[in-house]
Amino acid sequence: MREQLDAQARKIDELSRQLSELDESFERRLDERTEAMRGNELQFQQLVAGVADYAIYMLDRNGYVASWNPGAERIKGYTAAEIIGQHFSAFYTDDDREINKPQKALAIAASEGKYEAEAWRVRKDGTRFWASVLIDAIRNKAGDIVGFAKVTRDMTEKRAMQEQLHQSQKMEAIGQLTGGVAHDFNNLLTVILGNLDTISRRMSGTDQRLLRAVDHAMQGAERAATLTRQLLAFARRQPLNPKPTDLNRLVISMGDLLHRMLREDIVVDRQLDKDLWFVEVDTHQLESALLNLAVNARDAMIQGGKLTIETTNLHLAERRGEIPAGDYVLICVTDTGCGMTSEVMERAFDPFFTTKPIGEGTGLGLSQVFGFMRQSGGHVRLHSEAGQGTTVRLYLPRLMGGAPVVDPQPANVAVPAQANETVLVVEDDDDVRTYSADTLRELGYRVLEAHDGTSALKVLEHHPEIRLLFTDVGLPGINGRELVNAARRKRPDLRVLFASGYERSTLMHDGRLDPGVELLTKPFSRSQLASRIRAVLDAPVIPV
């Protein structure tokens, strides 16, 4: 009996020892698991704390902020002490709060497990930023909502880049459309203006009523020609003739013109940098751009005001938006008028967009400025606020080198032909070809005609007396450039004058005509045609 009790006691001791060892092992493993969890939690906290590009924080089930990482402080402007315990609706705009957007976001996250959106949010200082937002619902083991995890990223810069790309693509598409329309109109206007000029020259001076009618028709056609030039400027398809230019001298020379165009209640203030750098620009187009800006300023200052034109040198050490680093001459045109809303500014450069009453504006003024500046290698920026006036900044690249000498441009004079001069006119538009040929015959030239490049080459082959080729650029089949290249291989001495109503890229690169190219833009007058034909015939042959 004693032995049985001793054996039973030994078993009990052994079981106690084993249980003690199990307890120690369990406690040890529990400590290890707890320490691991603490390490994981610390690692997670360190990860969240190290993220500066994202606002990562927790909300309780009612939407009150429960945690705050450094990224949230950087993006939203609040310290943890300022925002923990506050409702997350403080980050929403007033308009979004009025329609209960914060509550709806939590409701969607609770029902669907996640809420994603992009929208405007508000920082502590009241400024807005475009935010990418993610809200995840957090549940306990029973499936009950215990809070929300929220991640916000500032997407303002990316959104601005996307909008800039969209705007550029939209402008390019509209430019292609408007350029094509301008081409067709220029052909029509060449015929209309040319024949009106012929009628005017051949009419007797006795019928004053008929003379006035022709004059009014000419004025209307000239206005239409101006519109097509503005369309081409916007489309960046108007051939430019850039020359080294002193912008101060240009602005001063426009004084009388601005005075006549502006009302007496508008004061013009010129602030010109005396050591201004030279630029290379088409002065006529720049004058048109500045006049368009002055007209817009005049119409915005209904009660009068001040128009300031400022020039200054500007060095950009680093890229500023779409403007690369470098040296620029800056022209600022500022008015004290009614200004623009943000909605109007977004469409300000769109062709045909205008806030003026019907009949008082074409909506092409700023479009012309935009297209011309881009084609000239420059940039334009617009700043305006409703009731605070408008400033338009024109950035033109500095022309490196010393002050250049610019030759004066000859006037357009209808110089007649010399003896035995033959011109080949190549034009696919029958009316334009007929007008051009008749005008040249009237000036004394012997004229041959062709409707496309292939037939023109045959005419050249059979008529070695042809001294000048007057050809449209946009021909069916081989274009005007290809025609000239083929003709010059057999006739290196052949003079060439191109004509075009819409130059894409056949003769033009970087906004200017290729070297050696002589181009007469449509619509052209009798005197312009005569002057350019004579000048090309008298000049030495330059390979195109």
C-alpha cells in the first residue's frame, strides 16, 4: 500500500513538473509573441511616420481624427495637437459640407468597405488643393465598424500638368480646324479682293454711289482677311518674318496709334527698361498682338483707367511651368479694368470665345496673341481676378549678340514687266489661277498656266523661255515644294515665288520660312503680286 502511495506521489510530482514547464513555455512564447507584436506595431508606426507624401491617419467611427502622421501635417497644415479630436469634415470645402459630402463618404466606406475619390480639399490656411482620397472601413472580429483608415495625396501639380496637356491638345485640334478654314477663305478672298480692285481701277469717277459700294465691299473683304490672318496666327500657320528688334522702340512708335484707338479717359503708362535686350520677332505681328491686348484692356475699363506697358529683361535660372530656363525680354500689358473670373480665364485663349455682346467682338484677339507667341518661340501668361484688372505677360527669347542693323523693307509697287519675261502660274483653284494670270498679263508678262505639279513639269519641259515659276504650295499630287525641287534639277536658274493661304510645314520650320524661300501669302493684291514678282526676277537665284 505504501509503495502504491509513493508511486502515485511521484506521478503527481512529475505531472506538476511538466505543468510548470508548460506554464513557463507558454509564458515565454506569450512574451515572445507580445514582443513581436510590439515590434511590428513599432515598425508600422515608423513606416507611417516616415511617409511625407501621403496623409495617413485614423478616424473613429463618427469621423473624428484619432491619429496624425507627418505627411498629413505637411499636406494639410495642422499639427497633431491641433487636429486630433476634430471632425475630418474640416478638410472639405464649404460647398461639399453643405451637401453632406463627408458623411456620405463614410457611409459609402462603411457599406462597400472602401471609398475613393478626387476632389478639392482645404488646408489649415484656407488654400485649396486637389486631393486623391481613400477611406477604408476597419471592423472588429464581430464585423462591427470601429473606425476608418484614411489616406490622402496632394495631386494639385499632377492635375495642373494634365490640364496643361489637355489644353495643348485642344488648342492643336482647334488650330488644325481653323487653319483649314482659313485656307479656303483665303482662296475666296484672293478672288474677291482682286476683282474688286480691278473694278475700282477701271471704273469712271462719275458714279459716286457705285464707287462707294465697291469701297464698302473692299472694306468688308479686308476685315474678313484680317480674321483669317488671326485664325492662322492662332493655328501657328502664318509665315513669320522675324527681324532683330528693339522692343522699346517698337512700343514708343505705337504711341500715336494707341492714342487714337483708346478713349480719352484711359491713361497710357510706358515703363521701359533702358538696357533692354534685343529679340528676333515679326514686328508687324507683334504690333497686332499688342493692339489686340490694348483693345481688350480698353473694353474692360468701361469707366476709364490706366493701361501700363512694361518691358524688362528677365533671367530664369530654372524652368517656370512650361517656360524653360534662359534669358527673356518680358512685355507686361496691365489694365485696371473689370478683370476675369477663373471660368473665363480657362477659356480666354479659345478662338471665338468672347464675353462681349454679339457684334462687338470676334473672340480672336487673345487667340492671335497665343498662337503668335508660341510660333515665335515665346510664351504668354495671363493673370486676372474679377474686379482687380488683368495682366498679360509676353516672354520672348533674348537675341544673343550685338545690336543688329535691319534693312528697310521695300514698298509694294506695281512694277510692269520687262521685255520677253514669261511666268508659269501653277494653281489648282481655277478662280485664283485665272485672277493671277490675268493680273500678270495686264502687267505685261507672258503667262502660261497649269493646274497641278505634274502638268507644270510638262509645260516647263516644252517652254525653256519660262523665267519664273509662281506656284501654290498645296497642290494635288506633288506639292509646290516637290514641284520646285524637280524643276530646279533641270533648270537651276529658274526663279520661284510660292503662294499659300495656309502654310503647314512644307516651307516653314520653327515658325519661320526656310532660307531662300520667297512666299506671297493669300489673299494678295495686284500691287503685292507685281512687286514680289519683280523682286524675285531681279534677285539672284537662291537654292530652295
